[in-house]
Amino acid sequence: MDIAPLERKAARLRQFLAESGRLLIAYSGGADSAFLAWVAHQVLGDSMLAVVADSPSLARTHLEDALAFAREYQIPVQVLETRELENPDYARNDGMRCFHCKDELFTVLEQYRSAHGFDAIAYGVNLDDQGDFRPGQEAARQHHVAAPLLEAGLTKSEIRELARQAGLRVWDKPASACLSSRVEYGRSVTPEVLSVIEQGEDAIRELGFRQFRVRHHGEIVRIEIAPEELPQALTTGMAHEFSRIFRDLGFKFVTLDLEGFRSGSMNSLLPIEKLGRASGS
């Protein structure tokens, strides 16, 4: 990686943040938002606040780790409750679910911003996120949410490299979307469904896997394991473990996806015309 262009992008990011005034950061604890919160705290000090949106779609392990990272670097952090599951448009889980999620998030953040005298809201979208189906970005645009990493032209790999250089432990943290992203489109998102997914992922983590997803397809569970970890999963003993775990959670059929883990795999099940309508094209 060429260091000079990366340094210029990092400087551009810091300049953007310095000009932002008092800033709220939508913070999930993932590599992108954690790095953004850390840099914002370096630049703005206590004139920034990292905000975690807490709901049944946020796994407890992710909430605990996000709070732990903030404590490690004395980053001001606040947990706010969001109620996206109470919105029927979200719960019905069509191709616009992420829009309704982010719309709720940014509505709550805007109320907090107004009540506590902050000047702006920012989130951790980056350059690579522009190439995927992400209706949540439309909600961000509608709410005029700033995108400092995108403004700086940073890619995911560049963000991870800058985090590595800074010694941040999240630099190689596996990507992790909300629990609702594991539910097949058209199947209602409920606290019960999310709890089953979370229990399944906790159990897989305890088996020693690092990057994976539990995809909920009604009576069928589809387990995605990172390609480099698949050999560990493709054993008779592990098959028995997967079957035991997920039958106990109520699934009739337990499957292992041989393509392995990939972000956004549920999007491949959406008809192309729905993707087009949802993205505004």
C-alpha cells in the first residue's frame, strides 16, 4: 500500500472532522465506526460523542465489545434505544428494511443532537460501501448525515490499515451487520427470531470460529463459515455439533453453505426489479 496517498486521506479525514463542530458518531463497534470514533475523539476531544443504537437486532456480544473499545480509549459513548422492530415497514422485512432501520436510527440521533447542542451527525460509510445494495445510505442522505470516511476517499482496506498503524485492536475485526440481516427477505423480523439467531451465533463462536453468519430461512438454517475456516467445519464431528445446536433451537433442517461466508448474501435472493426500485434506479 502506498503510504503517501493514505497519509493524505488521513489528513483529509482529520480536517473534515475538525470543521464539523460538536459531532455525534453513529457507533456500532465495527472496524469502520470504531476507527471513525477514535479519530473524531483525537481531533475533537469531548466535543464528540459515540452513540450506540441498542435494540433486539444488536447482539449482546457486539454491544459489550463496542462499549469496551470506547472505555479503552476514553471515547465518550452513549447508548440510545431504537424501536425499529415496532415499525411494520421494518418488521415485514422487504428489500427496504435497512432504510427503515437507518431512518429510525438517524431520527433518534437527530432528536438527541437537537436536545444536547450538537452540530452534526456522522456515520462510518466508506468508499467500498458504494458498490453494494445499501438502502440505509438513502436514509442517511435524507437526514443529511455526514460521511467523513467517504469524504476522505477511504476504502475498507485503507481504514483497516490506518487502524492497524494506530494500534487499534479492531483493525482486523470481522465485519458484522445487524442480526436482522440474517433473516430471509419476506420473513417477519421479531425479537424471537433474532434471539434464535443470536444464540446460534454465540454457539458457533464458542466452537472456535471467527467469521460466520447464521442465515434464518424458516425451518432451514444456512450456516456460512469463512472459506479459510471451512476445513474445520467440514468434519463429521462438527456436523453433529451444528445439528445438535440448531435442532435444539427449533430448526428442522441444518445446512452448511459450501460457498462460505460472504456479506450481503441475502441480497442475491432479491429479484433484480426490487433491487432497482429500492435503490431508486
